[in-house]
Amino acid sequence: MIVRINTGKNVGGAIRYNERKVEKGEARLLGFEGTAGRQRSLADKIRVFQDRIALNKRTKTNTIHISLSFSPKEKLNDDKLRAIAWDYMRGIGFGDQPFLLYRHFDTAHPHLHIVSTNIDRFGKRIETHNLGRVQSEKTRKELEKAYRLVKAEGQGKQHLDLSALAKVLYGGKETKAAVSNIVREVVRTYHFTSLPEFNAVLGLFNVGAFRGDPGSLMFERKGLVYSVLDPDGNRIGVPIKASSIPTGPTLSKLEKKFESNKEFRKLSRSGLRETILAEMIKSSSNDELQKGLRKRGVVPVFRTNAEGRLYGVTYVDLVNRCVFNGSDLGKEVSANALLRRFSPEYKGSAFRDLTSDEKDLQAKSASEILPGYSDPYDPIPYELQQQKKKKRRKKSL
């Protein structure tokens, strides 16, 4: 677990930053702790902290913004993340403070943001000098042991700096290093079974893999390059050869991973499919579906032709780090099903053209399709996945 602590003077700015992520579907509010009421609006959230800060007008640095980042190896559901956050805040002496807890999905690894204040309920300032070096370090090590988390020291030696994995901006410093980091981390932690699925994940970070045009010498020789993408998905800048990136993510190596990843994805298939179905029922457009799924840590990547017509969809599961083409999850969540459900030309009289399964989906509620439905998205814990892997190995022997 990697911890970063920032202090500031503008609690409203810290809260707005996280709320904007929620609006974009890149984060989800997991808890509003330490308050008696259940404030919902942005203004209510900010007011709780401003009222507390007003008890001590002499203290200017009154805002704490903490990020907890975890290894991509860890499969952490919301309940476990809440427990870790609570124990962390208690460990650093902020257990009685109000704090907002957000889970972010804008990077390839699970991470939390916590917004709080260092003014207690009596108006006294909580000392933050050496907070990171003393209380936080001690608490971090205790939590890594208690929850069996990947140690920060191990991440530093064996893995990339997870907090640095973000979208590549063309023209930024060390573009090749940024692209290399993203490619290596996606290859290592995501489970995809084709180049288009691989590109669906890379595209979230403005990176694309290209093997050349069919018939070209590069294509015939199974060459592969990586490029930065502009907002429209076009390749820009000088491409980077796969062989020049550490660990050499060439096409031949990727093809070996395609096969091994197929088995691992099966663990997440049914839960992801149910999540998509449930969100389809609640949505009236692709945009609503996209927003609803992102709140659950799933990113649908839509593919459209020159006329803007949808012809394909790939679902990227950011929590379990699995990628599925829509048709691999079932025809009910394929691009054709989305087109029939949401496109104007398929509504009304075109209902008769729907398949029987799609008609059922149009007519039924979530509880009818998924009995006992509340929140079908429940990632399989990492430890359980490892147990299942061991059982499969024993059977193969």
C-alpha cells in the first residue's frame, strides 16, 4: 500500500475535485464518515467541514487530502476498502474526524482518496507535522500485515510506481517512459484475449498498439509499435517499437498471454454480465449506461463507424482487470443489443424485430431478471482466485 498525504487551505477544492470525478464516472463515494446526518449535496458536504474549520480561524492549513494506492494484484471490494480506510484514519489519530471516502477508477490500480480536516470538534488543531513519516508509516505497515496487502517496499522494488500511471499527454516530458510504464503495467495486470481488447485498455490512457496495415511488411512480420493517441483516437508523434520497451511486449509475447488469459477471465464473466444487464435496464441511452457502469468500475468502449452508428462494444472491468468483447459476454449485452435497445430507429414499431431474449429484457425489471438483485457487482477476492487456480493446477496434474 502506498500512502500520500497532502495538506491545504481549501477543503472545498479538495471535495470538488473528487465530486467531479464522481460526475464523470471515474470515482464513487464510499462513505461520509464522522457525521450524524446523511448529507447528500455538494454544498452539504462542504458545509460540514467548513463548520468544523470555523471553530479555529487561526489555523490556515486545515485540510487533509490522503490517497491510498494498492497493488494491481489485490482484489479489494468496497467493504474491505472501507475497513482499511477506517483503520488507517484511526491509526493516524483521525478516527473521530469527519471524512469523505472516494474510490477512484481512473488508473489501472485500486486506490482511495480521503478528504478530512485537522480541526477537532473542540476547535483544537491536530498536529500534522511528521504525520506521514511517523503515524502514517507505522499504520501502513500494520495494515499491510493485518490485511495481507502488498508491501509498499515490495512495490517500489518489484513494480512500477502505481500512482504515476495516468493518461499520456502528447508533448509532455519523457513520453516514451510514460508509454512504456502504461504498456508494461497493463500487460502485467489486465486479462485480455485479443489485440482489440488490449487496445481498449490502453486507450483509457491515450495509448494504442498498432501492427501495421494488412498486407504491409510490418504486418506480415508481426511487428508492433505503440503510439500516443489524440482525443479522437488518432495516432500522433513518433511510434515506439515494442522491442525497445523493457520486458518486450511484442505481438508474439502478447499472443501467448491471449491464451493464458482466457481461463482467468471466466472467474469474472457472470458477475460482469449481470452488472451490465442491470445497468441496461435502468438506462435510456448509451451515455446513461456508460455513466452507470463507470460508477461500478466498468468502462464500456463503444466502436462506431463514420456515420456514428454503433457496431461494437468492449467492456473493461477496472476492478477485476478483465476485458471482454460484448458478444463474449452474451448477445443480451452485445453491440447489437445496445443498438436495438437505445437507438431511435429500433424503438416503437421496430420492437417486433427484437429477439425473444431482448423483448424480455425490454419488458422486465432488474428484480425479475436477477432475483434478489441489489448490487450484482461483487469482485471475487484475490485470495479466492488463487485458491481456484491451485485447484485447477492439481486437476491438470
